[in-house]
Amino acid sequence: MRNPLKNIGPGALVAAAFIGPGTVTVCTLAGIQFGFTLLWAMTLSIIATVVLQETSARIGLVTQKGLSQVLREQLPDGILRKFVLGLVLAAIVIGNAAYEGGNISGGVLGLQAIGNSGVFEVGSLSINGYSVLIGAIAFILLYIGNYKVLEKVFLVLVILMSVSFVITAILTKPDLFALLKGSLIPAFPDGSILMIVALVGTTVVPYNLFLHASLVNQKWKNQTDLAVARRDTIVAVVLGGLVSMCVIVAASALNGSAVTGATGLAQSLEPLYGSAARYCIGLGLFAAGITSAITAPLAAAYVAQGCLKLGDGLKSTYFRMTWMIILILGVGLATFGIKPVEIIQFAQVANGILLPVIAGILIWLANRSELLGSYRNSKLKNTISILILVVTVILGGRAILNVFGLI
């Protein structure tokens, strides 16, 4: 009997990586403020993410190397290579360390929505036990250092997250015609531009490109598997995008309310749709938090390994040291409620610059015959990729201007 799960690959990790607590919060606010009107922005995000992730996965599979290693080898020696690799390290290694506390805190909020606060006192200190629990689970899974184990665990968590948010959306009994219209027809209500940019920006994530290229060659070794890898990417990204859309749909039931995040959404939907809504949102938020808490340090370790030539494999000493530092920092930040504002702002600027830079470099790499041979980009793919590059320039510019308070 054919196993339908045999060809499921790293797409599950990629989908889980971009549906983090930040994505859930942005989608919640979009639904509350604009209803179904901005669902089309998620449709655009899905298309852009599919194109960029497919390109990254193709490079990773054909070369059997991570994207940071390919950059180090393909970029000409000199200032350009140092700039790009330095930017990648700053945006992803330092950035993911800064964001890790938020990932873990998101998972904590999910558990708190379905249980107690998880806080206990140690002397004069208040410690959140849930953050330690999430950190411990992430540590064990990463330390095992087995791609197949990660793949199976993430498949379960993505299914849990998907079912949770889909059920929540169904409970609100949305108007299907309005939902379809919002998904396909662009509209720009007053005050919606920044939210549109945020929706696209929370889905098109630079570190996912590096994570995907590194993981795809853990799963597949032959170029003949490219079609399977492409299908895995499309299915996973579309599923992830639909999950984000379900959050928008669920939040639309509270259109115009004063809810400011996913936990508020859970509390506000419970009186209207019963405790099932609270439990579904809580489980979904927990899954979103813990998956991002694992993928962020994992991606950072891959990037550091490729940029700095630090060993090889998931079990190498330097690889483990990188993700351990990021995970421990994240647990500490979440446990004691610390927000490293300056570091986060630095990471936002670095990521704002990196997104269009890496999108442009991906197009360049995907057209190099000596790198990809017959698997290089077609004219149609180049046209679509250049349009997406324009979008990434806008996203990156908005992120930088936002940090400096110019928008």
C-alpha cells in the first residue's frame, strides 16, 4: 500500500516557520480592523512565498548545499561577499536571537489561554514555567539532531495548528461569497496600506529561504526528486497561507472591537461561540509558538555554519552551540519578560535590507547555468521573480522606515 506521507518533506517546517505568533497577531488585527477585505494580500503573499521558496529549494537540492554556503562560493571574493554574508549573519543569527523570546512567549500565551498562568515564585522572582517547558521541548528535539524526527514532529504540529484555526474560522460561520471576494479582489480601505505590507511581510520571511535550502538536501539527494520537492513546497506554503487566512476570518467576527492580539481573540470569541473557540485558538497559538521557537535557532545555526564554515551536520559542535545560545537567550527573555528593544530594532533594519538583497541574489543564482544547468529559471519565472523583487523592496523599505518612526 502506498504511503501518502512518504513524499512529505521540509515544507512542513517552512510553513510552521512563517506562521509564528507575530503572524497570528498581524492576521488577528487585520481581521478585526478590515474584515475580509485584506484577504487578497494573503493570496499575494502565498504566490510570492511559493516562488521564492521554490527557487531556494531548487538551489539547495540541485547543489546539495545550504544557501549561505552557495552564496559564499558563488559571490566574487571581496567587499560584496563580505557585505552580503555579514548582512545575512546580522539579520538571521542576531535577528533570530532577538525574536526567539517572542516565539516562546507566543507559545506560552497559547497554553495560558487553555490553562492557568504557569507562573510560580522562586524567592522574589516570578518565573513562567511554560516558557521553560517550551524551551526544554525545543532543546530535546534539536539536540537529537535527526531530520526525520523533526519532520514528523512538525507534521503533527502543523496539522494541530491547521485544524485549530480552521475549526475556529468555521465556528464563526463566515459569509463565503464575501470571503471569496476578499481573497481575490484587491481593495485598499482607508488606513490599510501598512497592514497590507505587514501581512505580506510576515509571510515572506528571509530566514525561511535559508532554512528550506538546507533542509531540502537532508530529505532528497537526486535532481530527479525536484518535482516532488516542488510539490511539497507548494502544498506546504498554500496550507500555511490558508491557516493565516483562517485567523483573519475568525478575527473578522469581531470586526471593530478593541481586541489587540490572539489571546484577546480567544477570550472574545468564547462568549459568542463557546469554549471550543478558546481551546482551538489556544492550541493553534501554542503550535505556532513552539514551531517558530524551534525553526528560528535551527535556521540561524544553518546560516552560521554556511557563512563561517563551522563544521557539518546537525550534530556538529559549532552547529549545536549556535542554536543552544539562541534558544537559551529566548527562554531567558520569555521567562523574565525582557524585551531587547534595541536588538530587535537592529534586526528589523538588517532584515529590511536583507529581504530585497537576497531576493535579487536568488534571481541571479537561479539563472546561473554553471550552478543549476538545465534547472535554471525560465523566462516566465524570471518575470514573476522580478515582480516579487519589487514587492520585497517595498517591504524592506517599509520595515526600515518603521524602525526610525518615519511611517
